[in-house]
Amino acid sequence: MNAQEIIFKLLKCLTKTKFNLESNIKDLNIDSLDLVVLITDMEDKYNISITDEELMKLKTVGDIVNLLESKLEK
């Protein structure tokens, strides 16, 4: 399973809104707590660390996918 598939699967649990890589996270009606839970789950499952600065830069679904890909490459 690649990073995009992982993120899409997790987001489908949080929103009923259709989305793609360009979708703005706010448009998906995902609140900040849900986003933090999503990120924390990724950190735990893939043994990665995401800083608060990185978290604040996330605006689109693609941003989340790119961040996960970059963390998994290390």
C-alpha cells in the first residue's frame, strides 16, 4: 500500500465528502482534532515523527500524502 492509498483510506473514515489530492483539508469538514488523530496514528503505525511545524503546513490532501512519502523514504 502506497502513501496515497494509506491517506485516502484514513480520510474516508473521517469524511463523507469526496476528495482528491488537490482537496483542501478544511473543505472536507475534518476538524483539527481529527487531523491530529490521523497524524498521530500515522506516526505510531509507521514509526515516524511529524513536527508541529510540518503539521501546520498541511493544507491539502496532497500535502499529507507528500509528507508521509517523505517520512517513509528516510
